[in-house]
Amino acid sequence: MNVVIGLGKTGISCVDYFQRQGKPVTLLDTRDDPPGLAAFQTTYPDVPVITGQLPAALLLATDEIVVSPGISLQTPALASAIEQGVACIGDIELFAREATAPIVAITGSNGKTTLTHMVAQMVRDAGLTAEVCGNVGVPVLDLLKDKTPDVYVMELSSFQLETTFSLKPNVAVVLNVSPDHMDRYASVAAYRAAKQRVYRGCHFAILNADEPEIWQQGVLPESPSNQLLISTRHVLADGFSISPDNRVCLDAKPWVATSEFAYHGGHHNQNTLAALAIGHCLGLTKDTMLASLKAFKGLHHRCEKIATLDGVDWYNDSKATNVGAVVAALNSLGPRYSDIILIAGGDAKQADLSGLQPVLKQYVSRLIVIGAAADELQILFGEVVSTHYACGLEAAVHEARQCATMGSAVILSPACASWDMFESYEQRGNLFKEAVQELIDEQGNATQT
């Protein structure tokens, strides 16, 4: 018998997978009354459902436990079953056992979703088919019902990699690592180790030369010819890098000026280099890759410029749910403006937020704090930058409007998850857009991007 833990998109796709194979399955959820329970029971009336505390005896009696990424492996009953030798896997593991097309596996703390879409677009522009999956898009097991594409482009979280053992990607990359999910990991080293799992069994490994600690302890391809370096800081004799005059280079030979891309500088350059390195390993042509990346317009909620109002630019960076993402955003946008007004706060996930201090001091004139982390942010940075509390996102937008001056920018880049106030970072970003739109409607002379 198989047990699936978690009544969400991933869990339901796992149940459906076992049903298609004619295998018995039981669904568990740690919540007493999880959302969607009634609908699930209507669709799958023959699947037993147990909610609340996980039944230890059932876990010990199962063949494999399939756990959704949102469930911590340290949950007592689950940890006990694992300790006693019960296999605990995720949907990516089930997928890896059956997938036949080449897989590009992408992970990292920041930028991985954007990179995933960049690579998929390059593959499609080369005349091939690509499916975006993993931590984004439809659940991976649902794709097994469809026609096999030429390439699966897979974004993977550390949680998904913890329960994956059979994945052998054609190309793998850990884009970067900065502290995140410290409510799930005992240390940054443990978090990094989970990310490094993406390199196990890969054919080509893309390695960030600017963060060698990511991959030096990883399991990499033995042949150096199957390892490709990228760097935004140093020109590489072997690999993709950025020159001092801001050109993309391969093996120190210039390819194209970064200014030809819609998004460039800072972390955008890192995404571009990683995309080119992956495409190179897939055998895509230089012309196809460059044309595709020049046409790429970015994704919502990621340093997304949404309006200009009275000479002030407004950016929605709601996806910035950790310190590293905010640092990247401010390093990219800060030099362009006379000053920055930053809206930050939310669920800090027990992360150390002190790493924000250097960029706040360098670029930010006013910090407007919201959500559960507001007090912590005020204590940490009240003497570094002018810091003000807002009772909600709309109030923060109105305060930013009052103090912003021509030539400055207002950025929602929270450094925190959204769960204390919103359903998701998407909802947070959309509500920010709506609040800014109300300012535009009131003013009537704004430029909307």
C-alpha cells in the first residue's frame, strides 16, 4: 500500500498517479479539516482519507510514503518511520523513475523560476518542445499523461530534492544559495546540502564560480568537460562570464553586450549566463539563444516595473521572500535612482535579516515595514535607515507616495514570505499593483508599464 501525505496539488496528483496504475493509496493530511477535502472525496470516493495527527502504525506498514514538499521530514511520526527504514519520497522521485525525455534541473535560492522560463523559451525558439514543471507549473506526474516533450525544464526546491533519489538530469545547476527556510533547516549548510543533491547523476553540471561553496562538496560529473563555469565577477578562460565592459563572453571571447537584453545587471546577468550555459549543453545555437534571451521580458512579481508616477518608478518584487533576493534587487536597481523607498516585512521564516544592512545603508532612504517581521525590522535597522511601520500594504503604499520624490523608486521587496497576511506572494504582489493603480487613477498623469 502507498501513503500520500498532503492534500494539495502535489498530493492530489500523486493519488491520481497511483489510481491510474491501479495501486491502492491512502491520503493523509496533518490538518484536521484541510481545504478541498470535500471536493477530493467527491472525485476520489474510494480513497481512504485520514486527517489530523499522522497515524504512526500506518506509516510503518506502508511500502513507500510519498510526502508533499510542504510537509517537514522532521514531523515526529514521519521522522520515526524514516528512522525505522520506511522509504520517504516525493512526486519528483516518482516522475524521475518514468520520465524518458532529457531533464534540465534548476535550483537555487533566487532566480530559479525566471531561469526555468528563460531556458524553456530558448528550447521552444529552437523549434523543440519543452514542458516547465517541478516547483512551478502543473504537477510533474500530470505530465506523464501527455505527449512526451523534447525537454523537461524543471525547477526544484530544496524540499523536493530531499525526497528525490533517481533523478539523472541531462543538465543541472544550483544558481545561488542564500539563507532561506531556516524554519525547516538546522543550518545554512544543511540547506545548501539539500540544493547540492541536484548534481547527483547529472550529465552536465553548471557551476557558479562566484559561489564555489555551493558545488565544491557536491557530487559532480567526473569529466571536467562535463562541468561548465559561469561568473558575473571574473572573466573566465573556460566558461560563460561578464567582461569589465559588460559583455557576455564564452571562454573570454565576447558574444554580446548585456545592454541588448531587456533585463541586465546584477542577478539578471547571472540568469543570462546560466541560461546560455544550459542551452550550450543542450546543443542550441548561439544565434537562437541570443535572439530568445533578447526577447525575454521577465516574469510578474520579480523586479517588475509597474508604473511611473510624478517621476517616481514603482516596482513589484513580491517574489523576494528572502534576504538574498532583496540584496540582488537593490544592487540591481539602487544605482539607477537618487534614493529608494523599500516596503518590506512578512513571515521571516526564522531567517537572519541582518544581512540587509549594507544595501539598506547604501541605497534606501526610507524603510516601510509591515507584517509579522515589522518589529524585528525596526529593531534591526531603526538606526541604519529611517524606518516606519504601516498597518498594511495599502497603508505602506500611501506612505511611500507621500515621501517619494522625483528620481526615486518605490520597491516592494519584502525579504519575507507572505503567509502571515496573504495567501501567496502572487496575491501580495497583485494587491500592491492594485494599490498603486488606485494612486494612478487618482492622479491621472502616470505612466503605466
